Amino acid sequence: MALRFRGKLWALYASVFAALFAVLFVSACGSSSTPAATGQQQIRHVFVITLENENYASTFGSSSKAPYLAQTLASQGAVVQNYYGTGHVSLDNYIAMVSGQAPTPQTDNDCTDYEDYNLTGMTSDGQAIGTGCVFPASIKTLPDQLKAAGYTWKGYAEDMGNDPAREAATCGHPALNTADQTQRAEAPSAAVPEGDQYATRHNPFMYFHSIIDSSDCGTNVVNLNRLQNDLQLISTTANFNFITPNLCDDGHDSPCVNGQPGGLTSANAFLEKWVPIITASPAFKQDGLLIINFDESSYASQTLNTSTKPATLTLTYAGGTCCSEQPGPNLAAFPQSQAYGTVPATAIPGLPAALGNISLVLAKSNYGGDQTGAVMISKFIKPGTVSTVPYNHYSMLKSIEDIFGLSHLGYAGQTGLVGFGNDIFTNL
């Protein structure tokens, strides 16, 4: 009995020792843990700040009114010279960034009515066929992909909810199939002391039923004033963050209803405030990427016809494209033009007040959004990097999907489309 006991005890010790040795050996070799991420998948926190309506020469030229962006931030990261918008006027660009969907006639003209999308079919390359603004739940977005893959996302919109009569403070949008009251900025008043310069059309998440019909919308699409607190910890910082300044701070309006100058001057001041807050955050320092882009170029040739009553001003956008961009299945042939009603001549820089009111016509020679440029900052980008590779909003979507190992939505999956490469990520 004694001998058998000793044998069993020795066998027990031996088996425990062998198991412990195996654990230690495997741990030492690293084969029991997930391999370290390589390449762009080292990035785990992406921040996008989208500004409005500036062409590359104005923003990054020697006389730029945004020196903090054009000089200070550019020197800290990469200037992406040949970054292009995908359309004119605004909304179609924002939708492209988060879904890869091409325009409808309504999104191509900013959806002044917040109308449901009438889906009549799908193309083989993932494009919705139809008209309208708010895509059905079957059309997925980057947030849908991120959630399914276990990642987090947030949209931060400045001024959202300032006037509760226009929009809620979370997931703020007009009622379906009504006029969008956020198309114009609201000046400060006794009822709304800070005014309300939130624009639904600059908040792309509001155009997808997969988001606005979800409880996630009220949690994830919030006022910008939540951002600084969320950035305090890595655990409270989303993997993907889309930041929408108000109509003044994004440079859209000039001057602004609150008396600020607007344009690049106000956009520059917004960046001076918020970029250091983002780049000082633990999540950004650990593995962040900041992208500062513009929805479209603002440059348009002007033709004034004083023989009409009232005089007619036609603004013509070239609509330049890159990256083999396609117009999508829903737009009529180009060139196109659309009357936008009458405006005071004083609203157009350079026009004499004596003209009184003028008729404004917007013309598009082509479907693209022209050259805007972009700036990107990350520890994975060497300061002073300059990229001349052409990119657009579909490229950005593709790149973010690649960072998080996701499939490509819509035109982000277009054959031959190039995502951000080692021309930008020069320090991987």
C-alpha cells in the first residue's frame, strides 16, 4: 500500500508540475495571447473633425486665415494635399463619410425637408436606388459595423439641443417628413440665450433609421459639451468619434448670428480650443488618430446678370473628383443648376448693396466636391509629413474600416479605391 501511495503521489506531483511547466512555456513563447497589432490596426481611437466649405488654396495658402490649422497642426502631422470632397453642397459629403452611399437629388441639395427615403432597389456595388433623405434600416453605417464588431462610437454636435423647440439635446433631428428648421442658424435671444447654430445636415448619423430608431442614438449622439469629460479616461473614450462644430465654428457662416466672424477665422479658433484637449487625452496618446477635413470646397465662379429683375447671380462649382469617384445611380446628368430664391446682395461678398435683392442660382458642372486638403495627426505619423496621393471621403471611410478590420460599405468598397497608406502613416 505504501509503495502504491507513493506512486500515486508522485504521479500527482508530476502531472501538476507538467501542467505548470506547460503554462509557463506557452506564456513565455507568447502563443497563448493575441499577437500585437501591426500596421494601421495599432490605431484604436479615431477622431474626425469636419469643417465647412473651403478650398485647398484658401486654407493652406500663405495668407490663410487658419494659421493654427495650416501651419501649427500641419507641422505636427500630415498635410494631405489632394483630399477631395465627394459632392456639393454639404449633406451628401457627410453621408458618404459614414456609409459609402452616393447622393440622391435631395441629399445633393441638403434635404431642406427631412423626408423618408423611398428605396426602390440596390445596385450590385451596394448603392441604394431611390429618392429622399433618411435611409431605411437596411442601409448600414460605420456605427452599425463598429457596434457589431464590439467597438464603440459617438457623435458630438455643438449646440445640439440649445433650442428644444427645434431639436433634442441627444439624437437631435426634425420630425420625419417636415421642414428642417435647423437649415438656418438661430441668433441668441431671451428664449434661447446662447442661440442655436446646430445643423442637422452636418450630423450624418441623423439620416439613417438604423441609428435614429435605436436606443443607441440617445446615448451616442450628444452635445459637444460631453466630449471633454468623456476624454478623461480611455475606458470612456469611444473608438470612433465624429465631431461637428456649429454653423459658425465649422466656418460655414460668415459673419455669424452671434456676432463672431465665422469662416476660417472661427474654425481656426475652434481647433485651437479643442485639438489640444483631444491630443492630451489618454486614448489619443495611447493609439489615436485625428483627422481634420472639410466637407467640400467653397470655390465657385460667379456670373452676375443685371438684365434680369431682380439681378441673377449664378455660382458655378467645377465639381472636381478624384479616385475614380462615381456619381451613383440617383442623379441626373451634369451640368445641373437650381434656383435658391432671393437673397440680399449684401449677403454676397463683393456685390453692391444698390442691387437690393438678387436671385441666386447654384450650378454644378460635375458631381464631385473639389479639392479641400486635410490634416491628420497621430503618433503613427511623423511631424511635417506631406502626402500628394489623391483621397476622398470614401477613402476615409475605407481607411477607418480597415483600421478596425471591417468590411467596406458602398463606394468605400469600390474596386481600386486606395485607403490611407504609408504616405501618411510614416511612423508605423
